[in-house]
Amino acid sequence: MSETTHEAMPATGADFAALLEESIGASGDLEGSVLKGLVVAIENDDAVIDVGLKSEGRVALKEFALPGQPAEIKVGDTVEVYLERMENRNGEAVLSREKARREESWEKLEEAFEKTERVTGHIFGRVKGGFTVDLSGAVAFLPGSQVDIRPVRDVGPLMNSPQPFQILKMDRRRGNIVVSRRAVLEETRAEARSELLNTLSEGQVLEGVVKNITDYGAFVDLGGIDGLLHVTDMAWRRIGHPSEVLNIGETVKVQVIKVNPESQRISLGMKQLESDPWDGVETKFPVSSKFTGRVTNITDYGAFVELEPGVEGLVHVSEMSWTKKNVHPGKIVSTSQEVEVVILDVDAAKRRISLGLKQTMDNPWEAFEATHPVGTLVEGEIKGITEFGLFVGLDGGVDGLVHLSDITWTGSGEDAAAQHQKGQIVKAKVLDVSIEKERISLGIKQLTDDPFDSVSDGVTKGSTVTCTVSEVKEGGIEVTLPTGWSTFIRRSDLSRDRSDQRPDRFAPGDKVDAKVMSVDTDNRKVSVSIKALEVSDEKEAMAQFGSSDSGASLGDILGAAMRDKKQADDE
């Protein structure tokens, strides 16, 4: 609306003389003053105004209109105008309605600025860094950052409509005014927040509008104050991102979980409005029962499976496969895959359910034991060679171990293992199956008879054997028994007399008699001693001839005993 006064009867020249006297006095320089005038005509886009001077002046109609609105002025209206010059080259007074409004406006604005009061204006144009605002004739600058609390993409709806502003700075001499709409909104918002906070209580159910969505949740406008709806409080089920269930601008029903008056933070929840799916979970999912679920998340230590919306269980990596031990869970299952699982344990208090995937399949060790009892011959590929044996792949995806000690009857296990290579097909015998330890023991040497069994044939502890020297060493001699088994006679066992305990008095191929000291079946060793045989023969001779009264010496007795023994051996 233009600031005009509509009168029923036109004013006379005498009346304007009185008005002029009222405005500025009877004398003085009128230029630069605000005068009251009478609209005497409307010509084209101008209003002809009589201010009591010798000539009228013209003012563009647009100066009487608010931004974006038509001018509301007619003949007979009384208006205030600013006299710039008494007359121009056309002899007309130079008048300005805009400058008159500006002068009047500045006075009111300065008063509002001092009292920090809000003012009303219209945003009517764009300039670099912001917008121009009409404050009842005075033009102010509105920085872009001061338009709203949050960045505004489209200012169109705000243009040319009354808006409240706070004056931040003004300089009349320079004609500068800076205003803020944001300050007014923040103040209003703060008042609304305080009022709303006083009415909120935990457990209260409200409706709000989703204003912003982040990775961790959504901000909901409750009517002047925002509350945070965390992603974990949106639903009982697992949600990857809040945008899966919410959209900006959507109206949602929420429950107040917590209110902090000091920080003015409000925590909201949606799932709290629904029944807790964990109630009675032990009854719904009893231990050892089978269920089908969907894989929702995969980690290094296992996979989470949703049994029903809001209820998830963990399949630990150790419960995923009977045979794939050091494999990432992602190579066994995939996200969103439907899987069958067995309930292993339920802890309702901690909201934890332990699940098993491998338990839905047959235990391969049980299956192997059922079809391959101890003593069964098997064949498989060598999967790996380690410092303690050979791993052989068997039926059902299980591996069996051939320990170093079960590769060969003779020689070292390390040397025997070195004769094998990965990928080689070997035969073996099942020695033991442990379902609890998930272990199968195999033997390769058990495919043939133990050559040591033939050694014990006729070789017993205390018996005398004739051996053949196969090798002479510094510490003794290596000899071969009649059965073909080799053993070692230490230097100290080569003779009863210390002077004869020299290995070099023997040569390969020599025949020597020795006494069997032990037959160790477990360690597959036979110990013999020449010295022990000599001592035994001496005792036997003493027993046989020691009681005679012939007066013979010990040497004679031994000599006779040796001759008798030799004669008996020859016969």
C-alpha cells in the first residue's frame, strides 16, 4: 500500500498554503525537504502533484507501489514527497516519493535498531553475495547466509512478501543497512524450542517431519525443535542406512526416549512403538532346532543371520564348515543368501543367539568312521607335507595324517617323507578315527609286515647268536644277526678284557658269537654283547669244574671248558 491520504473533497490552494506552512514554516529553503502535496492528475505513468509551489511536479507511479504490487493512488490523494529542486528546465518541481519514504523510514529504522526491535521488509532483488530488501523506502542488504537457518536453494517464495528482519548494522551517512532474517528465525526457534522442551517427557509419542538424513540417523522436526532418530532406534531389524526406511519430508510417529534440557537434545525412537521381537525368544527358537534365515552381514569372525525381523544370530566362523577351517566367511556364504542353521545357544538377556551352519550337514568324521573302520585300506592324494607327516585327502572332504613314524619300518621318517611329493596318490591303512578331535590317523608302513617280527624268530633274551661283522667303527662294530637284522655292539661290549676292547681287531666278514641282552619290540631293537657271553661262559665253567680236587688252575679249567664247548659245537 502506498502511503496516501484519500479525502472526499479536493483541497484548495489556500489549504496547501496552510499545509506548506505546517510542513516547513512560512520561509526557508524548501529543497531537500519532505512536503505534503495533492495529486491533481494521473498522466500516463506519472502522478502530477501540487505541493503549493508555482508549478506542479511529476512522480513515477511505481514510486507509490510496494515491490511486486501495483500503485494504489488516485486524483485527490494527499501524499508526502521529497523536493529535490524547485524546478527543472521544464519549469516543473522535481519531486520524489521514494526519497520521502526513505527519509521517514530511516528515522523509524534507527529507532528500531537502538531498541533491537524487528522490522518488516520485502526482498525484491538479487545482488552479489545476497539480496536487496525494501524497508518502507530504505534499501537494505541481506547476505545470503542470513536468509534462513539452513541454506535455501530457492528464494522465490520469499520474494516480494512481507518478512521480519533484524537490523545487524546501519550507517545513515553512507546509506548502508545490513539485515538478517536468520536471526529472527533463530530467536523464534529458540523460543519455540524452550516452550516445547518444557512440554516434552520421556515416553511421549509425537508426530514429526523428517528434515535431514545422515549415515547415523535422521533429524525429525517436532514443531520448532529437532530430535535425533538414531538408525539403531528406527527398527528392531538391522538397517544399513536410514534412507532405506525414511524419506526427507515424510511424516513419522516417534517416541521420546530421552530429553536433555541443558543441551536441548532430544533422542527419538520408532521401534519402541512396536513390540520387542526378543520377548520370548527362547521359546520361539529352542536350542538344537533348525531354522531358515537370511544372511544380513558378514565379518571376519562370522556371519549374522536374521531369523525374523529384529532377531539376528551369529554363525561363528568355527561353526560354518566341518572341513574349511581357515577360510573367510565370505567365501562360504554371501549377503542376502537364505541359509538353514541350527540354534546352538540363546542368551535373551544379552540378546545373543549362537547359530551353527555345519550342524545342518553330516559330520564327515562320523560318516568316515562308519564306512572306514580301523584297518581299512584307503587311497588319496597328498595335500601337504609338514614337519610331522603327510596329509592325505580322503572321502567326504576330510584329511588323514600319516605321521613320520608311520611312513616306513626302516630308516628315518624325515628321509621317508622326503621321498614323497604333494599331489602324489598314496595308499594307506586307517589306524585310528577320533570324531571329537576331528582327526584320522593313517599308516603307510602298516601296508607291509614289520620286518622286525622275523627278528624275534629264534632270537630271545639270553640266547647266543653268531653275528657277521658288517662295519667297523671307532665306537664299536655293526653286526648282522642270522635273521638279517642289524645291530651295534659298543666298544665296552667287545670283550671282557679291556685290552681286547678294540674294534680294529675285527674286520668286515668276521664271525663273532654274542649273547642277546634284550629284544625291544616297541622300539624294534636287539642288543647283543660279546663281553656278556664271555662272562656267562666263565661262570658256567666255574660251576662245572670249580668243585674238582684235581688241583687244576683257573686257566686250565677255562681251557678245558672251552675245548669241551667247541667239541660239542663241532659234533
